[in-house]
Amino acid sequence: MKSFVILQAIFNKNMIYPSDFENKIGFNHVRERLNELCISEMGKEFVGKMCFCTDVDEISTYLRLIQDFETLMQDGVPFPVRDYNDLREEFKHLAIDGTVISLESMFALKPTLSALSYIFKFFKSEASEKVQYLKALAEGIYIDNQIFTEINRLVDDKGEMPDNASPELAEIRRDIRRKQSSIDHRMHKILVEAKNSGWTDSTAEMTIRDGRPVIPVRAADKRELRGFIHDESATGQTVYIEPAEIFETNNEIKELEYAERREINKILLAFTKILRPEIPNLVMAWRLLGLLDFIRAKAMLAHEYNCVIPEVIDEPMFDWIEARHPLLEQKLKSQGKQITPLDLKLGENNRILVISGPNAGGKSVCLKTIGLIQYMLQCGLAIPVKIDSKCGVFHDMFIDIGDEQSLENDLSTYSSHLINMKELMEHGNERTLFLIDEFGTGTEPQLGGAIAEAILLRMNEKKSFGVVTTHYANLKLLADNHPGIVNGAMLFDTRYLQPLYVMMIGKPGSSFAFEIAEKIGFPHEILDSAAEISGREHLDFDQQLQQLEIEKKEVRKKEYELKVADKLLDEVVTKYKTQLADIEKNRNKLLKEANKEAQEIIDRANAKIEKTIREIKEAQAEKVRTKELREELKEMKNNLADEEKNLSKQLKAEEKEGAPSEDLKVGDMVCINELEVVGELLAISDTDVTIQFGDVRLRTTADKLRKISRSQARKAQQNPSYLRKSIMNDINEKAQHFNLTLDVRGQRGEEAVDNVAKYIDEANFLSIKEVSILHGKGNGILRKLIREYLSKQSCIQNFSDASLETGGAGITRITLK
């Protein structure tokens, strides 16, 4: 069913203007590359018939087929991609009664049927469930198994018919070999006799003339050997004789060879009769082979151009992220350069994009990129954009680019442009996409600009979609007063006097004619004179506007870097706040233990005193014993005094460390307890204080600080602070244990995106340039969510699927700026 739909869609025709539209956008080179990637004439015919399609379902089917073949390639399925021999003309011939297939055609048919047999088996296997769109192409196509069995029996791998093709053929060939052996034996014997008799040279050997075995004999001795002369040498000195005694045997072999040919022809005729009823199915099967070859070529082209299968909706629009001109990218890659991707968008509210900017700044490339990518999409090809881009469908495409001067038709460049505009206004509608380069040029600027403005307003009234490039100020001003028209500027770096090839939507661009002229060495007096004529204020305003946009981009980048640094600092501060809280907790615990220990000492002392009094009473005031008890009591008193003194020192130290400094004031040099961080006190409030050390400001509580002298502060600052060493240790530890691949398989979408965000922030802070996200293939939902997030991050230079051998679409490779 789908195979039929595709074949029908290939012949659809819509308004594509002008007739050489494909050459103007470079699609002819894409078609040529597809042709080179095909391995069969059937596939190349599909490439030639491929054309612009407007049915969103058919376009989606084309793209799903490419995706299916990419799946086969990624999974390493050994899909047959050779021996697609084109036998369609032979099938037409064999459809006529009485015709017979040749042995050469059978030899060409065998490997192709073998490939088809594998394809049919694969589509019946469980593995084909992953490629439903490809599988659907083979529905309804059936070839009788007898065809496969017979052709394997009747043709060997050398293209010859084996002896067992039929009993008669086997018998004939046995007779031929037997008689041939007899002839060889007899010829060898006759040749020896001729050499012994001197009729032939001692080095002479048996040879063949007119398909008959002969012996070279000297012309003078030709009558000595009975037989038939078949040939003589150029000098006439040697004649080639077939001995008479083997002549009859040779004739018998000839008869057997005729019989062999008749038997082979009989077998071929029988096979043709089996084949003829299957010819309609064979024609469909060969069409399938061509279609698979065509789809394979498109999948390989998608891989070569790094293209994706985007979302396609049935609306005239596009929202492309990092769109790239595939041909320009290949050319730059061969030169060791990189292309600058473009973010391009047309929709209901912004239907017409007016691009302005410097010459050689990328305006025309942008125009051709839009035309080529949209045309590729509607021809059923994958396109070079980011996966989360959105694509719409247009019914008509129009382009006006380049010099259309025609001497043959007596048309000037501007006249040909006007004819093109006339066609556009007559046929343009709400599903038309028009692309016009250098709109309004070719005639007197004021009049040309006025006509261009009127045409643009008319196309805006028709709600057509378009992209135009221009230097005319009146076209740039249309966006301010006419909804549906939006400006776009190709940015130019005024400091280095070079184009950036980056487009900014929403603002018009300057042509930077003076800057470019100055860069190439144009005379300064001419430039000064031109500046006076045009007005210096206009030039200054253009420069400031463009430079402001560049500086805004740099500020946004710096803001992002500061955000990441601030986040890591917050983590460090939180970590040490937690540690300080733990220290405070331990201090309180220590105080409780000290109090408990003091109470135990007092209790022991009381018990000792009571025991001593009791023993004195029991000793009835015996002098020696009483003296001993008094000495023991005195010793215990001294021990208790020492313990009390030590405990008192410990408690005072703890209280001093924990007590707030009452004499702190702004400007004092202070040290954070435990961290040994030295800084200046900036502010004091009821709840906290603010100190600064280095470039970092930190808020804490006053009880965590102690005042130090400025000489102590200078000594401390001469050595790396504890906190700074701790931060560097944290960073080094993070870098050492950082994993270059984040595995988010099995996670929920929101959880995975959150983990990816933290992972990218950490990688960016640690200056790691390349990382990978392992999300798996599955239904592609996790992959899509992650790539939507990645596409919005300015710190990311690009991202793409991993190579086929390292995971393909299951892994996203990310390059950070």
C-alpha cells in the first residue's frame, strides 16, 4: 500500500518557480550525490523522479522510511546492498509467449533473487518489528518459491548450467567427455609418431583450428600424415592437419555439442514457462529493490550531512534551530573550517523576514539555506537542523536570485526581475514561500525601492511567507508599521571589521559599506567625502546599534559564567556553614560533658572526705594513722585543684571562642574561627555581619569572628587561606572524579533534565569541552526532552548523535563553548 503511495507522490507537481529552481538553490548537487550513493539503476530512477511534495502524511512517511533504514544501519543488520541487477527489460521480453530466457540473464537473475529472498525472510522475522514502515513496502509482493529453487538448481556460481540440470544433459556431457578423452589419447600418440618420423618439430604441440584438434606438420611432409588440412602458417612452411582416424570422432563430438545446446535450450524454455506467470510479481519486486536502494541512499546522505528527522506539521511555517547549508558545510569541512549555524523562524505573526546587513555577510547564503532545506524536506529528505526544530509544509516555492539577463529575449536584469515579481503576485497565496535576493536592485534606487516596497506589502496582504535580502532603508522600516513583517540583521564586528555570519531577528542591519571599503584599503579622502554626503550621524548610529548587539551577547555570556561560579561558591559556603554548625554542636556537647565530669569530681571529693572522717573516728585519734589520712586528703585536694584549673581553662577557651566580639566595628580586620579566613569587616547588622576576603563577600554571624590586628592580617594574607585551598581542593577533586558520560536511562523526564542541567553546569565550570549523555533509544521521548533543554543553553556549541559504532541515537555528544 505504502509503496504505491510513494510512487504516486513522486509524480506530484506544484508551483516551483522558476524552472531552474533546483539549480539556483543547489538541490541539483544533492540529487547528484544521491545518484552516486545508489547501487542500482532502479534506485537512480527514483532519484531522478523525486520531486516536491505537499502532503504532510507522505512527507512523514518518507522521513520514517529513512529513520527505519538508519535503525538497520545502527543495529548492524546485514541488509543486502549489492547485486541489484536491472532485469526489467528482460522481463518485458519474457512476457511474450515463445521467448526464452538466456543463460546470461539467468546468471544475473540468481544473485538478485537471492537478495530478494533474504529481504522477504527479514521482513517476516521478529527483528523487522522495529522497522514497520520499511516492512510495509513489501506487503502484497510474493514470488513463488519454485523460482528460487529452480534457479539455484539450474545455474551455478560460475554462470554455467550444471550436469544435473536434467538426466539427458548429464548423459550427453558424459559422452562428450568420454570421446574427448579418447581423442586426446589418440592425438598424443599420433603427435609422438610424427615427431619420431621427423614430420614435425620436436617441440611442436597439439593445437586447435576451427574448433578441431590439429597437429602442426612441415609442408614438405604433409602427405605423410593422412588427414584434413585446416590451416597453414603465414610462411606456408607449416600446415595444420586433423588426422583422418579422429575425424569421425570429432564429428560425433560436434553432434553431441549440438545436442547439448538443444537440451540447455529445452531446460531454459521450461524455466521460462515457470517464470512467465510470476513476471508481474517480479516487476513489483524489482520496484521494491529500487525503492530500498533509494531509501538507503537517502539514509546514507542523512548520515553524511549530519541530518535529522524533524517534526513536520501541516502548516506554512518553520522554526529551525542551528540550520546549516549542507553543501557549504561540506566545502568548509574540506578546508578545515566550521560553518556558523542559523536559527530561522517564520510563523503566523512573522511571515516575511527582511534581512539586511553587510555585503559578504551571509545574507544570500541564509536565503539559499532556507530554500534548500525546505525543498529537501518536501522532497522527503532528512534536513541539517537540530532535532527539536519544527517544520511546516508550503504548497508553492518561488526564488529570485542572481542575474537573469537574457540577450536572446532582449531582457535586462531588472526586466527579468520584474517578470519574476509578476509571476509571484499572480500565483502567490497563503501557502507560498518566496525567496528574493537583493530586493529592488537593478534600477534607480528610489524607484526600485518603492516598487519593492509595494510588492512586499501586496504579498503581506496575501499572507504569503517569504524571506528577502536588501540594503534599502524603506524596506527595513516596513516592520515597524506592518504586522507580519519582521527585520533580521546579519551581525558585523565593528572592532575587527569582519562579518560574524550570525543573524539577529527583530532589528535591521547596516550594510557597513564604509567599514568594508576601509578594510580593503579604499582611499580615505573618498570615504570622508562620502561620509559628508550621506551624513555622519547615520554612520555612527549604525555602528553603535550593531556594536550594542555584539556587546549584549558578550554580557549574556559573562552573566552565565558568573551564575555558574556563584553557584559553586554557594555550595562551598553552605558546606562550611554546615561544618561550623557541627562544631557548635560539638562545643555544647563538650561543655555538658565537662560539667558532668566536674560534678563527678565533687562527688568523689565528698565521698573521700566522709570516708577519711569515718576512719579517723575508728582509729580513735591514733596519731600515725591520722597523719597518713591527712596526707591523703591533702594530696586529693591538690589533684582536685589541678583538675578544676584545667577544666576552668577549657571552659574559658570555649566561651571565648563562642562569645560574640562586642568591640567589632566596620573596617576591622577579622578572622573566621575554624576556617582561618582573614578579611575586612564591611557591614554589621542585628543578625549577621559581612566580610570581604579577596574578590569574595561572605555573610556570617558575629560569634564566628575574632578581631585581629592589621599586621596579623597581612601575615595571614601572604599565605594561601584555608578557604581558598579548600575551594581549589574541591575543584580539583571534582575534576578528578568527573565522569565524561552521564547515564539518565530509566529516569523520569523532569528528573533527567534536572540532572543534565547540573551536569552541564559542572562541566562548564570545570572547563570540560566534550561530554556525553546516555539516554538510550526507546521511544525517543527522553532524548527529545534533553535536546530541547540543550538547544536553549548558550554555553553549548553543538550537540549530535554519537557515531553508529559508539551508540548512535542512544547517546548525545555535547561540545561546550
